[in-house]
Amino acid sequence: MVNPDHPIRTLISEAAIQERVHLLGQQIESDYRGRPLTILAVLTGSLIMLADLVRRIRISHRIALIQASSYRGATTTATTLVINEAFAPDVADRDVLLLDDILDTGRTLAALIRHVRDRGARSVRTAVLLRKLGRQEVPLEPDYCGFTIPDVFVVGYGLDYNDDYRHLPYVGVLGEHQGASGPVSHPRS
Ligand code: XMP
């Protein structure tokens, strides 16, 4: 199941993820009761969390998907974010919760927040499974966050390396160098 050339150390266990996602679902359910909620999941990394999270939210809500790909210019180091909303229905007058796998620099979510606001959403909030410490370039506080992690490359529970490892039920550190890891915290109840 796991490529022996790429050993993986478990950073967040399956049980810890399930417990945390359950709590986030309860929190979202209580925050959005009576409101027209659309959970807009960012492809592809958030798909596994999406499936688990929505089954913990027992209020009426819609599910939609959006894709954001960044491309580096041939002659410059600047990156362009291309948004594909082929599977995102109308969000006008909806309370949108953007769901992403990981907050790294923050550029993706910041651009998507602007995009969804421009589409006329009533409100826009963000939920992420992971937030990487020491990497953020854009000021942005996720409204719902599963775990804060150190600056290591992680895979599993939706996150990939070379389009593999998304299926792992836990989050692990890939290709680890000694001392790169640290404690995982649970920032919100
Ligand atoms: P920004 O920098 O815009 O990007 O916050 C977030 C996106 O970067 C990818 N990313 C990772 N993917 N393991 C991954 O599999 C990682 O450790 C990692 N760090 C960033 C991811 O696609 C995320 O949506």
C-alpha cells in the first residue's frame, strides 16, 4: 500500500482525525443552523475530509466543488491561480464555507474568498484540515481548523505526493529528515 522508497511517519492518526472532524462538524452545524449553507470544497485534497465532515453535519446544506491550480510563468517566478468552477453552482445569497486540505502560504484560500465574494455570496468562511506553521504569506485566519502542523511535507487523508497517498486514512510525513517534525496542536475545540 505504501511505497517502501517513501517511508511515511504518522503525524496525525486516523482516530484523531475522525474525532476532530466530528467536533468541527458539530461546530459548523450549530453555527449555520437556519442559514443557506453551501460547503465549497477545493479539489482534490479536501475530498476525503468533505465526505467525512458532511456526514457529521445534520442540517440542510449543499455541496459544491471548485478547482484552483497555480501556474508559474515561463519567464518570471510569479504564479497565476486559475479557478475552475465547473462544479460550483450559483452561490449568490448563500453562506459559503470554503473547505481546503491545508493552509500553507494562504494564497489559494485568499484568492478563492475574493472569488466567492465577487459571485455574490452572503458570507464566506474557511475551514481547513491543516495549517502549516511558519509558511503563511497572506494574512488569513481560518474559521475552522483541524490541526496545526510544523513545516513538513504531509500526505494522506486527501493530501498527495505525485497524485498518490491521498487514500491513506491518516496524515503522515513523507521523506522525512530527522528533527523536521514537532508537536501537533488542536487550536480550536
Ligand atoms: P497555499 O500555499 O495557497 O496552498 O496555501 C495550499 C495548497 O498547497 C498544497 N500543499 C500541500 N500538499 N502536502 C500536500 O500534499 C503538503 O504538505 C502541502 N503543503 C501545501 C495543497 O494543494 C494546498 O491546497
